[in-house]
Amino acid sequence: MLVAMSDATLTHHERRHATARTLLRLTIPAVVIGAMCAVLLWVIDEAAEGVTHVLWDWIPEVGGFDAESWWWPIIVLTLAGAAVGTIIRYAPGHGGYDSATTELVAPPLPLKALPGIAAALIVSLGAGVSLGPESPIISIAVGLSVWGLARIVPNATAGQILLVAGAGMIGAMFGSPVAAALLLTEMVSGAGRQGLLWDRLFAPVAAAASGAVVAMWLGVAFIPGNLSDYAGPGWADLYVGIPIALAAAFASLVGARLMPPLWHLLRRFPNPIVFTTIGGLLVGLLGAIGGPLTLFKGAAESGELVATAAEYSFWGLLFLAVIKVAALTVSAAAGFRGGRIFPAVFIGVAFGLAGHSLAPDSSLALALAAGAAGSILAIGRDGWLALFMGVAMVGDVAVLPSLCVIVLPVWLIVTSGPEMLVHGAKVPANAGHQPPE
């Protein structure tokens, strides 16, 4: 991404001008990739909404029954599990990476694998599996970008394109280039001899900004909250926010502890049609217990929960949070394609509302931000993302100073806790790509 600096005769000023020209040449393809990411996110979202409409609106209406009947989520999620398992078993590329075994941004996959990834993701999202779109949709964006840019910019490496495409999709999903810059800072940290950090982030941030703007225009980006009850930092923030964040993180770590053993247990059935169908049945049962609010990726459901929080007691909110943790854990372990950040937002919101119900005189904005930061920190293992999403949840940057303090004790627990990731997994044949060592 940076211009070579092998010519020792160049002055520092000349080298910086050469670098600036290189960065400018990267801007146009980066902006195009970012816009493509936003359009791709919109297409996947619209397709998933179509599946949701058919399964949760049209069929119940035609059949003359209530979609919230306790038995309907069981049927829908079981059939979705069978469908995703069939895609993984027979589609070229086997539905891409097993989301439980790979990080948010994974190495590029061949073009032929992308339709299978998209199909598995659309079915998962549309049926109501408790996963977000993050990891698979980034794989699709990266694959398309590598395929396209290889013909336009032949000297661009796969690593460079991966960084730009990943940033573009992150910017589109979270509606802000800041989210992408913060997430990618750790990926490209320690630049040292490779140049200035912002030289390496220039094209990714351009892609993220383009993705965010187009995604906001298309209405598919994460929409920040707008709570205005926060009066400013105070000591109350700590004795209210820290317990909420710790509780959300602890519950999320329980899910992280249980996910790998469940993953291995389900993989005793080597055929993905079997283990995803079993997973779908389990998620459906959890949906029947917790209600439709505990299904789906969790972004819209978080807003609905905040709007209807008065209808729930402390124990009712805690119950929803625990069911969502269980649904996320099973969804991730069962081979469904999707990410874990958006479900983590719902978990944090539920814990934030539960904590606020015990201290109603405290700030609701601070409680929600603390809960979201705690769950995301435990599940996503990224402090920057936890802080960003905590602030974005409430739309008030004034909570940031207190939130920076709140996440410190949480990180002390999280850093030595389990990850919601299967390390060193031997992925069964026809059940997704083996992650790189």
C-alpha cells in the first residue's frame, strides 16, 4: 500500500510526496469498494427481510395462525438449520468459513464460494438465527474486491485489498468510518518500518467512509440511539455502570466458555445437514421460550426492547438477556453463518435496562452504554469497538469519559477469560473452510 522507499537518495520530503501520490491513487478504488460494500449490505439485508416476511408474516397469515405461537419458531429454525446445512454440504466452497472458527476479517475465498456464503447468510438472518451479518458479509466483500481489483490494479496484494474491503464493510455496517479505523488500528498496529500508521489506514478509512455514507443513504447502517438523559460524568456512573458492564461481560463469558464444547459435540455428526438442523431446533426452542424478541441479529430488537422496557421486570429483562446469550451460543456453535457483535448489543442492552430498573434515578444512557460495552468487550475482544458501540448506542459522546473507566475492570476479567471462538478446530469435510493456522 505504501510506495517503496528503496531509493536512499530521496529526501524525507520527497518520500512523503511520493507516498501522498500513492495514497491518492488508492482513494478512487477504495471509495468504489466502500460503496460496493454498502450496496452489498443493502442487497443481503433486503433478501433477508424477504425471507423474514415469508416465514414470519406471509405463511402465518395464509395458514391462519399467529407467528408468535410457541411452536412456530421451532419449525422455522429447524427448517432453517436443515437449509443452511444443505448449503454448507453441497454449495461450492461449503458456505465459506465456519463462523465459530474465524475472526471478523478472514483471508479471501474464491469467487465460486461467495454465492453459497450469501445463501447461508440470508437464510440464517431471515429465519431469525441469533447472529449478525458481520463475518460472512465481509468474506463476500473481500472476495468480490480481490476478484475485481486483480483486473484493475494488478499490483495490489490480497492483504491490501482485504484490509480495504473489510474496512468498507465495517464502515457500512456500523454507519461510521470511525468504527473501521478503531477496529483496524489493532490489525495494522506496530507499523514501525512499514511507515506511518495513518498511511496504512488511509485507503481503508476512505473505503469505510464511502461505505458508511452509502449505507446510511440506503438505510441499512446501524442507527445510533438518541438518549438525552445523561447530565455528565459523576461518581454514580461508576457504581451503576461497572456492575452492569461486569454482569453483561460475565454472562457473555459463560456463553464463550460453553460454545467450543458445544461446537465439538455437534461436530460428532460430520454431516452439516445434521448438526445445523439440531442447532436450528435448539435455537427454535429458545425462541419459543424467550419469544421472537430474542431471535434475529439483535439491532432492531435492541431498539424495540428499549421502547418496551417498562413492560418487563428486572427478572424479565435478565431472562431475555440469558436467553439471548444461549441463542447466540447455540447459533455460533451450530454452523450458522453470521457474526456475534449485533447479538452482543442486545445482550448488553438487556443488562443495561435490568440494571437501570434497580437504580431508576441513574442515567439510562449510561446504563445502556455500560451494558453494551461489557458484552461487546467479552464477545468481540476489542476495546475500541466496545467504546464505540457504547457511545453509538446512546448517541451521546459525553458518556465516553465514564465509559473509559468502566471498561477497565471489565477488561481485567475478559482478558483472562475464554474467547467465543474455536481455536485449532478440525472442520469436518464439507462443513466449511479450514481456518488458517
